[in-house]
Amino acid sequence: MIQPNKNEVLPITAARSRLFDLVEEVLTGRRSRVELSHRSYDEHVVLVRKREIEGLQADLDALRARVGVEPRPLRGYATLHADPEVFLARDRAEQAELARAKLDSILGGHSDEA
């Protein structure tokens, strides 16, 4: 598994001249990864061993096999025939009534005194 990298993010301009050394550091294990930045982008890229990526992919495949296929999005499968705010208000009122009934059953009908 990839160990946390204690080194700072290197600007790609600084890494360019040291690329072979950086690759060697990753391959020999002196660094688990090299994180590079580019001044025009917010995201970084990471130089890691291929086996680290393959290990992560194997872990992901095993997790997917254990959990099952990804659920399909529900978009387009249902239509709400009421104003969403009205629907939510009615649902919240029903839930509140169910909670009051449950509390009454626990307290023996004395929830107003609580």
C-alpha cells in the first residue's frame, strides 16, 4: 500500500530536470510517490509504481465483487406529481405523527405530560 509522502508537492518545472532521479527514488522505495503540480491547474499528478495502481485496482475489484454492482441512477424512473415542498411537508408531518404514536406507546399514552 502507498505510504504517506512526507515530501512537498514539486512544481513540474522543478521536477523536469530531476525526472530520472525522482523515478529512481520511487522505484527503489526511497519515496512512495512524487506529487507534481502545474501552475495552470488546481489538481496534482502523482508518480507512483505501477504495482501500487494495480493493487488499488485489485482492492476496488474485490470490494465491488463483495458489495455487488453499482446501483443505477434513479433519474427518469419516477415522477413526482406534487410540489416537492408540499410532498416533503406532508412526509415530515406523517413522520412526526408516527414518532408521537411511538412515544405514546412507550409512555402508555402520557406523552403530553412529558
